[in-house]
Amino acid sequence: MSGSSAAGEDIVQHLSSNSNPSSSKLAKLEARMAGKAAPVPSPPPPHHLVVPSAPATTFMDQEELPESSSSDDDNGEEFLIQKNILKRPRSPDGDHGLAVGNFEGSANEAVKHSEVMDTRPSIDISNRKKQGRGRGRGGAGRGRGSKTVDQTRATSTSSAVVANGRHDILTNMESRSSAVLGNDDKAALQEELSLLRGKVAILEEELSKSRQESTEYRQLSDRLAKELKDLKEQDQQKKSKQLKVLSDLLIAVSKAERQEARIRIKQESFRLGNVGVMRAGTVISETWEDGQAIKDLNSHLKSLLETKETIERHRKSLKKRQSDKGDGSDAETSMSEEDVLLQDEICKSRLTSIKREEEQYLRERDRYELEKGRLIREMKRLRDEDGSRFNNFQILHNRYALLNLLGKGGFSEVYKAFDLVEYKYVACKLHGLNAQWSEEKKQSYIRHAIREYNIHKTLVHPNIVRLWDIFEIDHNTFCTVLEYCSGKDLDAVLKATPILPEKEARIIIVQIFQGLVYLNKRTQKIIHYDLKPGNVLFDEVGVAKVTDFGLSKIVEDDVGSQGMELTSQGAGTYWYLPPECFDLSKTPFISSKVDVWSAGVMFYQMLFGRRPFGHDQTQERILREDTIINARRVEFPSKPAVSNEAKELIRRCLTYNQAERPDVLTIAQEPYLSYAKR
Ligand SMILES: Nc1ncnc2c1ncn2[C@@H]1O[C@H](COP(=O)(O)OP(=O)(O)OP(=O)(O)O)[C@@H](O)[C@H]1O
């Protein structure tokens, strides 16, 4: 064995002992170059390097091969290349294959060697390719024209890591191989090495470019993330600014409305009257003091009455004179018969005109009374608003901007509010629990309200006020959010105009019945149980809507034809409840017929300006005197004139006997309750 051959063996030994598989490949390459390659006249042709049919071998197999077997050299090369192919499947687009094919001669050889030396970098290549794809079609943007360069780079990339870690080995290899190889081989190898170096340099450059690119991308991504965050913040700020502007506007409008309402009250108080304070010893009470217009009107009426009395007296004296003349007792003061008749005619005519004047003043007084009623309600509203703890334009639940008080009920205050999320007006009903109440009573009230909410929230119909939301404000207060109805309620309408023309009354009752039909066509039927003018609201176009389901009852599925037991009587308003609800001798059975009765009472009230039973009575008196229990027959006043169909509908609704009274779905069939053309 020649010295150079021995040196080759040493190198093989040295390189084979390196656990790095690439080093082992290099060692084998080195070995081939040092000695075993000597008998091979020239590098094997490229197609010898790849033997597709070679049996697949694991990397361990390769490690276990005899290190210096002379037959190993070529086989080893084949084996290694085969191994490499298995480890790094070529990409389907054949880029890599092309990369190999694009090098010719020694370059080709060099590529093969580079493949032989490296398995791990192949994984780097595929990763890089993936990254390249990940960056989008940008890679293609560099141009298909540069494909060869790209491919070279791709191939070179596989050597990058090798280059980093094994530059010394290559240098070593170069010096040793120069010692053992012939001039041709040496030149070829040197060419090969310089090519590899070139590629290493390209790869290094590529790597640094990639690093730079990656830094740039990271910076870009950071910048974009920051920009996005800024935009979001700006958007948020813009939204809060918009909301601030909006709520400021709403508040300004509401404040102006409050001021206007107070000025109007002052003016009207002067005209119609005001609440005064009266002291009786230590007791201070409030009394109503009429305003100037009512005082003037009353004094006109008083003076007319006085004039009337004077005329009546004068007529009496005329009659007396006539009779005195007849019996001859006072001949001097006697008047001719004609004079007496004339005087009497004058008095009668004057009395007639006084009566006319009086009637006019009385009509005016009635109007004042209505205005006075409205003024008193408005005064009460303003006083309630001033005393309310929610009068300072709070935003509830981060969403509802409270504006002005609409009114106050038994345990609740209703505010007009603006929904800052849905951008619409709503009515916020604030249910206040009395702090003095026992915990048990509070819980019962809350249960009651939640029950109402659960019933009401499922109701979606144009003639039923929508319930949008419910939330707690504090331990003693919660809020329900309702559809806002900007018109008055029917109670206020009837206070302002006690008698409605039949046409108007009909359209209202038809809508109420449509709401009731909806309640009775659901799988879970509902009895409202508290239908009264105060619970019928109007929206801005005049659509009537039923509200307040606080006393309503859900009709159980298995209820018989006679209705369901009224377990909790509740406190409906007695003028509007049917006789069966007053029967204390047994637990009443109720059905939708309760609502039919209430609707009949309301319709009567709209047409005739008074309720059919117990109109002038208090709730307490109605109970005491069994007014409704005795309401067997409804009577109609002669005025105003009302159609027979309307009267017939009322009669049917107010059928005393519950069994004979039609239910909601039956009475809704009445032609009078439908506008459909027949
Ligand atoms: N959805 C609404 N839209 C507009 N105004 C409303 C709405 N709900 C109630 N109101 C008004 O608020 C006022 C108070 O209503 P609320 O229902 O609390 O009182 P009530 O029915 O008179 O009392 P209670 O519920 O104790 O019987 C009434 O004048 C009513 O017209």
C-alpha cells in the first residue's frame, strides 16, 4: 500500500469516526479521492451516481458499513446518493432535479457531491421552499426567468449549513487530495471545490439576505400591528366621541324640553290654577287654587246667574201686578195687559239668551277642567321628575341614556331613554323596591317582575309593546326596557277627549282585539287580566299597543273549557274586571273571556265618555256595593248616536254569564272587528 494510500486510509478512519453523517460522507469522498479513487480513471458518469433500483437502506445501515472496504468507495457513493434521495424526496415540481440537471460536467459532479455530503440541508431546502411559498407567489414575482438561478440557490441552500460547519474539512480535503491525486483529478476536484466555495458564498449571501428580509418582515409586521392597534384605538375614540356628542345633544334637547315644560306650567298655572298650601293649626295640607281664567269664567257664570234671578224676580212681580189689577187692590201701579205681556216676553227672551251664554260658559268650563286635569298630571310628572334619583341623565347598563320622566306608576318610574347601541328611543321602566320591605317581599316582587319579563319578552306583535331587555341597577332597583310609544296612552286620550267618534273608537278596539287574538293563538295562551285605558299606548303613527303584563296569566295546556283557576287574584282595576272575578264564594275559573269583558268596557267608555258600571264610584265602593256582581245588563245612553253593530258588540262582550260570553277567538270573528272587504 503506498504512503498516499495509507494517508487516505487515515483520513477515512478519521472522518468515518465522526458521528456526523455528513462528515462520514465527506470522509468517504475523501477516501475515494485519496486512494481508492486512484484506479478509477475519471469520475463516474452522472447516471452511475443515482441508482433508483438500489435497495432502500437506513442511515444506520450506512453507518454499519465497513469503513475502508475498497469496493465500498463506488458502492458507498451510490449508496449514499441513494440514501440521500430517500431522505429528501424531490419536490413534485422537480425543481431540485432541474437544479442538478442544470449543472454540466464538473458542476454537475459538484452538485452530486454536495448532495452526497449533506442530508440535513435538504430538509432546510424543503423548509425554505415552504417559507418561500408561505411568502406567497412573491417568489414567482422574482420572475420565472431567474428560475435557474433560483434553482442553483435552492441547491446551494442545501450546502449552506455544510459550508458553515465544514469549511475546514473542505480546505483540509483540498490540501490532502492535492497530495494524492493526479493532475487531472486534482484540477477537477479543485474546480469542484471552488464551485462549492462559490456556492457557499452565494448561500451565505442568500442567508444574510433572508435574515435581512425576515427582520424587515418582522418590522413590517410589528408596524402593521401597531398601526392596527392605533386604528382600533382611534376608532374607539371616534365612537366614544360620537356617543358623547350624541348624548350631549340628547341631554341638551331634554334639558330644553324640561325648561319648556316648566315655563308652560307656569303660564298655565296662572290661567288654570296651582297647588297652594293650607294650614289648619299644625296640619299643613295642599289645596287647589283656581287660576285667573277659571276665576273669570266662574264670575261670569255667577253674574249670569244673578241676572237670571233678577229677571225671574221681575217676571214674578209682573205677574203679581197683573193679579193685583184684577182684584182692584192697586189701581195706580197697575199696567195694561198688553204692557205686562210685552214685559214678560222681554224677560223670557233675555232668559233664553242668558241660558245660551251660560251653556257656552259651561262648555268652556268643561274644557278648562280637562286642561286643569292635564296640568295637574303634568305638574305631578315634573314633581316626580324633580324627586327622582334618575333625573340626572345617567347612562344605564353602558347603553341606555336616560332622558325625561314619562310617568310614575305604583312601584315604578318610566323614563324616555335613548339606546346608544341600537340608536333608537326606548322606555326604561325602573322598578324600585321599597327599602323598608322585608327581604321576602322584595324577593316576591322580583319574582313577579321576572315572571312578567319572561311572558312579555316572547311577545312579538305590532299591537303588543315589545320588551327588549331587563337588568339590575342595584340591590333595590332593576330596569325593564320597552319599546317607546311616543303617543299618549288611551287613559290620557280619554281624559283630554272623553268621547271619541265611533270611527276612531272602532279602529282602536280592532287593534286591541288583534293583540288579544295573537295572545290566544300562541301555543302558550296568555290572559292579560289588566286591560284598561292606561295599558293601551300609541306609537307616533297612532298604532295602539297593549302593555303591562304584570298581572297576566299563562293558560296551562290541560285547562278545561270553563277556564283555569285564578290562583293569585292580583289587583286588576275593578271597573274593567268581569263579575266572575268578584265571586268570593269559590275560586274563580278564568279564561280569555276576562279580556273580552275588559275590552267591552273600554269600547263603551270610548263611545259614551263613561264606564258602563260604577263610573263615578271608587274602587273600594265597587267592592263594597257589589257593583260588578250586579252588572247584569248594560244600558246605553241615547247620546251620542252609536251604530247598532257597535252596541251589539258591547252587549256580547259584557255578557254577564261567563259560560255564555264568547272568548277572544270567537268574538274576533265579528264582522265589526274586521276591515276586510266581504
Ligand atoms: N313603553 C312606553 N312608552 C311610552 N310611555 C310609557 C311606556 N310605558 C309606560 N309609559 C308611560 O309611563 C307612565 C307610567 O307607566 P306605568 O306602567 O309605570 O304606570 P301605570 O300603568 O300607571 O302604573 P302601574 O304599573 O303601577 O299600574 C304612564 O304614563 C305610561 O303612559
